[in-house]
Amino acid sequence: MIRVVTGAAGEGKSKSLIAMANENLKTTKGHIVFIDRDGSHMYTLKHQVRYINTSDYPLDNHSEFFGFLCGILSRDSDICDIYVDGLFKLAHLSQIDNPEKLVQKLKFISEKFGINITIGIGCTPDKLPEALKEFEQIDL
């Protein structure tokens, strides 16, 4: 399952994703991963959530981001939930880019491995790219 959390800058997407990941610890039967572009939220997540700071890695485009994600999944087959804070920035996509390829790949791995992916995107629902509109949306 893929969920999309939308909202303009400063509306609390990151805090909502963190709260979801922390709350998910109560019911998950596997591991949780939280992916962000800096270390600013590391200490607000419970220690059982694996925090990954992508600024430590030289990712230049959405293909490299997807490969990075696959590497994480290949190392830990117990991952059940992935939270991605700021997909457009992490995957080096702008809101006007067409993220269809990346979205289809995310959908594929979500279905194949039974992983829930929750994506934070800095935009209002009316600006959400068409490729993401098929997923459950949480607007802040």
C-alpha cells in the first residue's frame, strides 16, 4: 500500500510522518524505516525506527534514489513500512517533473514485498502529480 501525505511547507508533514512511524511501532510485525534528507528528525523518532539520512549518500536522480531504496530492502527482508519525508527533494524531482516511472517502481516493490510506503510531498492536493492521485491521500 502506498499513502501520500500532502501539504505546503510548514504545515507539519514531517511531524505527521514521524508520529505515524512511532505509532506504527505498536502494531507492526516487522521493521520500520524512515528516510529523510538531513538529520534534523533523528531524535524525534523512537529508537526502534531505522533512520536513514540521504545526505550521507551521493544520490543525484530518481533512478539512484530507487536503487538506494532497493538496497535497503535487499539487506532487511523484515521491513514492513517505509516512510519517505520529502520524496521530490530526495529523488531530485520537481513538482513539474513527471514522476510516473518512479511511482510505478514504488508500486511494484510495495506489492511484491508487501511493504507499506508512506510518502510526504510538499504540495497541495490540487498540485499533486497525476501518477500519485491513485493512492490514499492524507492532506494536512
